[in-house]
Amino acid sequence: MPKKQHKKRRLGTSENACVRRRPERRDHVWAWDFIHDRTAGGGALKWLNIVDEFTRGCLALKVGRSIKAEVSTLHVEPGAPWENGCAEAFQSRLRDELLDVEEFRDVREATALAHQWRRH
């Protein structure tokens, strides 16, 4: 009977991606992503979150109508959230605890509530 082979853990690679590094210390690997929401009046809100993968702490949570990336993009394949699991877990918590609970009048109010939520 053949010996059972253990599955190898993929760290996520795709044509347009990078080879994922495991975080070894604080500030070694950061994950960042955008999440979209709307104000009470229907205006667009774009949230940028930056998470330290080692501490799982939120380093930045920026809100605006439009936020443009100033760095080159690392691509995560659609339907492959495991390639950016830390950011996906954070976004799920952000949506459950803030975005789905609060109704924002404008960017200023969203920024203030984001700051409170992040400190908490």
C-alpha cells in the first residue's frame, strides 16, 4: 500500500503575483486592500486598510471618495482569498463590526468613526 502523502501548503502564486512571505516579526509583511461602501445618501466610500500580518493589527484605515494606489499592485486571483488571508479576515471583521452597523453621512463622519473603531 502506498504511503499517504501530505498536502503541501500553498503560499499563493499566480502569474501577476508575488511569492508570499511568512511574517517573521512586526513590520515585516503588511497586507493592504480596498473595500467599498456607501454613505446614507448613496455616495461612494472607498476604504484602504493596512494590516501587519505578524501582529494582525490595523496600521492604517483611510476613508475617501476615491483613493488611488501610488504603488505597483500585487495581484490576487479572483476566488482565491487564501492568497491574502490576513487582509480578508480583517475586512470581514471591519464589515461586521463597523460598516454593516453604522450609517455614514459623509467622509468626515466615516473617518471619525473609523478612527474610534481602530483605537478600540
